[in-house]
Amino acid sequence: MEKLNTIAKELKKGKVIICPTDTVYGLIADANNKKAVERILKIKKRPKNKALPIFVRDLKMAKELAEIDKNQEKFLKSVWPGKITVVLKRKAKSEKRKIYGVEKETIALRVPSYKLVLDLLKKTNKPLTGTSANISNQAASGDIKEVLKQFEDQKLRPDLIIDAGNLPKSKPSIVIDLTEEPPKILRT
């Protein structure tokens, strides 16, 4: 519990953390913190115009950020928590839920099925970035040594590493665009 409190405090300070997830290692940060999100984009060497997916605690938090109709809600209840990221129409910005690193009209959300990340979402009560811990155009991985190797010679690196050893083999989450009819699978 003490470690969880420390990690949550670091996230609230704007730190970027390599963290295990239910898929691969991820780079997580407070999605409400502009500097933290900009730092992730620089660390990943990711173009600013390429949106970041966001981890949310539950459907309630998702509804604060996105417009979700009854059919979409039914679908989300059947796949969350889990390895499904959904693209939804973004709600108008509010000071309460100002999110950085996302497109103006849409937002990609996921409720992960990983206790540590869910605990951090609850502890911080903030949406967190949910992008893979890798340099853009390099492979995402659940192998901690592979992940760390990508950042070892970089000028900018994550601030904290949560080493859970090698994760079970998994691919990044499936991405489904629910803004289109019929929904469109963007990544399998």
C-alpha cells in the first residue's frame, strides 16, 4: 500500500512511469497534466498529432470524458475491464476533465484488467495515459529488458520504472472505433 501511495504521488507530480499492464508495459502519466503528456510524446518520439489512449477507472469516468449511448454502454459493460480500447466521441472540454494528448473530436478509452493500474486510477482519481512503453515505430513488449533497452541511450527517459518482471505474452489492446456505424476495428 505504501508503494502504491508513492507511485500515485509521483503521478500527481507529473512524473512519467513505466508500468506493467494487462497487455504490455505502458507509459503512464496524469492525462490532466499537460507537461507530463508532452513529456510522454517526447520520450516516445511520437508526433503531437497522434493521440494517446487513456486509461479510465470505470464506465462512470468514461462517461465524464466521452459521449456514450445505450448500445455503446452495453458493449463496454461486456468488454471492460479488458484488452479493448474504444474510440468514442469526446465530450466538450471541462476544467474538471481537461485531457491532453487526445484528438479534439474523439478520445480512445480503456478500463484495463490489471490490479495495479486500476488501484492507481482509484488512488489518483484521474484518467491516466495508457500508451505502450516503447519508442514510436518500435515493438511494444512485456519483456522488461526489451522495454528498458529502448530507452537506455535516450536523452529523455521515463522517471520511474515498475519492474514486474516479464509479463505473460500478449499483444497491445484491440482498438475499435465506435464513432462509425458499423463499428470499425482499427487494430486487432
